[in-house]
Amino acid sequence: MVGLVESKQAIAGRELLSCDSPVGKLGLAICYDMRFPEMHQKLTFTHGAEVLTFPSAFAMKTGEAHWETLLRCRAIECQTYVVAAAQVGQHNEHGNKRQSWGHAMAVDPWGKVVAQFGGAGDVGVKPFEIDLDLVQKTRDNMPMHTHRRYDLYTDQPVAGGQSLFSALPHLAYAAAVPIGLFMVASATRVLRARAA
């Protein structure tokens, strides 16, 4: 992954984009964007996206580790379809000889993969249905859009660049105690299992 610095070749966008289409309202993003869930939540909850798109060229290492997990997470947390076209294989014969993971896929709002390609050599077209009724049923069943705390979720960093835990020490303690107890309980179970 060393040497792959997309910011040397691409300029960051200045606004979130969505548009109407024959298959529903699209939230438009690219490859690296999928790592920022708040972006897609905003495309969904304020722009009304029903389908999130991610044309991508994931590196082999991050593709194998993160690709499917990130796409399924975006679909579930946004209650949208996710459609991710993906370059696959070696890009060039000279220079960095970059290779892309591939595995283009489509995921429904429940997180089910409804179409998927494999890696190198698996190219073509895989039709799938975008069922906007399923989007609505999923949202009606779990109305996250009405449960969201818009008063708490802002686009601004916490005051003074502090982390949430340093700004609110009592929350850090409240989170640390259960985590510490879980770790102790887990370690105790492991030690008991080894002793048996």
C-alpha cells in the first residue's frame, strides 16, 4: 500500500451529491468515501438517497480485509441499496504495477449481498433488482430516520478539537468500566478453560 496516495492524483469534492434516477434517488460517492459512514447517513437522511453508489478500485490488501464489510455496513446503517462497481486485476505493466481487488457487488437494505463478482478474471454484467418497496419496508420496520438525534449529531468537531471522552470525562469513565469488566471476565474464562 506504500506509494498509493490518491490525493496526488485526485481532488477532494466540495459537496455531497445526490440525484434522481429511474431506480430511485442515488447518493453519489467513490471508493475511499465508503469509510466515512456519516457521509452516507447524510446522503440518506437529509438528501433522501435510496441507493448509494461506490465505483471503486480497492487495493488487494484492504479489499480482502474491508470491502464486503464496509459495503454491507453502509447498506444496513443507511437502509439503502449499495451498488459498488469495482476495477479488478492489474492496472499497468510498468510503474507501481497496481492491482485492484474487484469483487463488485450489490447489497440490499437488510445487508444481503444480491449480486457479486469474484476477483481477477471474473468480469461481466450481473443483473439484480432494486426493490424500492423493500427500502420502504425496511425503514418502516426500523424507522431510524425518526429516531436519529439530529440535535446531537452535527457536522462540527467537538469544541477545541478535543475527543468526546476528554470533553466529557464522566462518559469516558462510564464506557471504560464496562469495557474493563468485560476484559477481566473474558480473561477469567480463558484462564479457567486452560486450567480445566
